[in-house]
Amino acid sequence: MANNDNLLAKSGLNFFGRMSASATHEIKNTLAIINENSGLMEDLSMMAQKGASLPFDRITDISQRVTKQVQRANLVLNKLNRFSHSVDRETETANLEKTVDVVLNLASRLIEMQGITIKVRAPSSPILINTNLFYLENIIWRAIETICNASQKAKQVNISLKNSSGTALLGFSSDSLDSNLMDNVFGSKEDLALLEHLKLSIKKNIENNGFDLIWPKSI
Amino acid sequence: MSEKVLLVDDEKEFLEIMSERMTARGMEVTTANSATKALSILEKKTFDAIVMDFQMPGMDGMEALKAIKNLKPELQIILLTGYATTEKTVEAMKVGATDFLEKPADLESLTQKIKEAKTEKMLLVEKRTEDKIKEILQRHGG
């Protein structure tokens, strides 16, 4: 048990670091754009002081750009805050779709770097499960990372959420999958410790070019 | 003479405003939104410096740096980055990056670095020309 705890802690710390790095990088990019808009405003102001007319349409444009970037950064910060609070409780009721959304948002930069877009399909009624939220986020990220790494030639990866006869299912698939890379899916000690802690099973889905994470019982 | 700069970043808005501000400061700016596009532009045009985001979708920053250096060894490369670890910085410098600047960048600092890069490139080109002349003279017993 102590060994499993160590593995979970190691995996968790690594995951926390990667999400924080990805999110803060995204925020840095928004700050860089805000900074350039501010600089442009200063340039226009200096030109106006020298006698040029102030282009009001450009000022409006700058203001709109800044507002857009503030909203973009705020979205990332909201998800980062929610993510930070996911370690607050040992067990809680988690909405699977919202949890996938938090991970996708925080990891957007890491996913974009691979040139992959992710499409999520979820049923209209929410799928709720009782679990440890932080480890749930961790396993979702590991699943995304695994499917993206095994789909180097793919442009799109699909995540589908299903709820049938008391079972919650999270499917990961892509249109171009390297089956060799899939052979050892979730084979590391850290991944196995996560699967065991969350009491979920993994099943290869050959028909859909991917794999499914299955929870025995949803709420 | 104005500095010829290739600005590479995947953030469209950043590229637009930064190039406008650099142009207003007398630089001749060409933009590319990926390392692959930058490489294709570099095959056709010459620049004094390239200012490039180190982390972009598609080609990895280090891979892009090596490809650029391979294509244009004398080109000065200033890397823009959100966060860079010391390890990555050292590695990039070894591969041939001239300088690093953290985002959000101060345009005046960047302008200064571009001017320094242009001087460095001119010195490199002069040195290469001098070496070639010496080699020709030696070959002809001069």
C-alpha cells in the first residue's frame, strides 16, 4: 500500500507540474499580446503628441483585443483554480464531462503542440461518479497523452462519454493509431497504481481504434 | 540600412501587432506562423535576424533551430519563450541560438538585440569572405 501511495504521489506531482506549466504558458501568451497592444497604444499616443490624428477605430480595436485576451486568461485561471481545489477532498461527486473539459483546457497548449484537435461527445444528461477528483483528472490526462502519442499521424482524437446500465465509460480513439504503441497502454507502475486506486478497468477498443476506461458504477 | 527580420510565432495577434510596431521602428519585417513556413521563407529570402517563439505547434523548437542553422549558418536567432529552463537555454545556445528573451518581451530590448544580431551577422559574413579570399590567394600561390 505504501508503495502504491508513493507511485500515486509521484504520478500526481508530475501531472500537477505539467498542467501548471501548460496553463501558465498559455497565460504568458495572453500577457504578451496584451503587452503589445499596450505598446501599440503608447506608439499611437506618441504619434498624436507629435501632431498626427488619433485613429479612434484603432483604439477601439486595441480595446477589443485586450478584452478578448483578458477573457482567455480568465478562463485558464478559472480552470487552474478549480484544478487546484481538486485535492481538497478524498472523495467527491465528479461530473465526468466537466472534468474532461478542465483537463483539456489546462493541457490545450500541450495538445496543440502535437498538432492534434480533440473532439468530445457526451450525452445530454451528466454522468456523475463518486471518486477522487484529482486522480480522475490525472488518469484522464494520461489517457489523452497516450492516445495522442499513439496517433502521431492523426489530426483528430475523439473522446466519448457513455453511461449505460450503471456503468460509466470514457472512450479514447483516433483515425490513425499506431497499434504497436498501444500494446503497452497504461503499462507503467504509476498508471497501474492509478487504475487500482480509482477502481476502474481499461479495455482496448479495436473497432474504434482506441481504448475505453470503465467505471463499474455511475451515480 | 534597416534590419531585415523574420518574426515567427503561432499567435496571430501577437505576430500582427509586433510586426506593426517593429516596422514603425524602421525594421523590414516578414512574418510566419510556424517553423515550417519560416524555413520555406528562408529558402527564398535573406534576413539579418530571426525572432522565433521556441514553443510552437508542429516542429519542435530545438528541431526548428537545428534546421534553420543548417540552412543559414550565419543567421542570428533570437528565441522568444514563455518559460525556459536553464537546461533548455544552454541546449539552444549550443545549437546556435544567439539570444533569449522572455515573453512578454520589451520591444526596446528586442530592438537592441536585433541591432546587435545584425552587427554580429555582418562580422561573420565579413570573416567568411576574408577566409575565402585568403584561401583563393593561397591556392594561387599568393
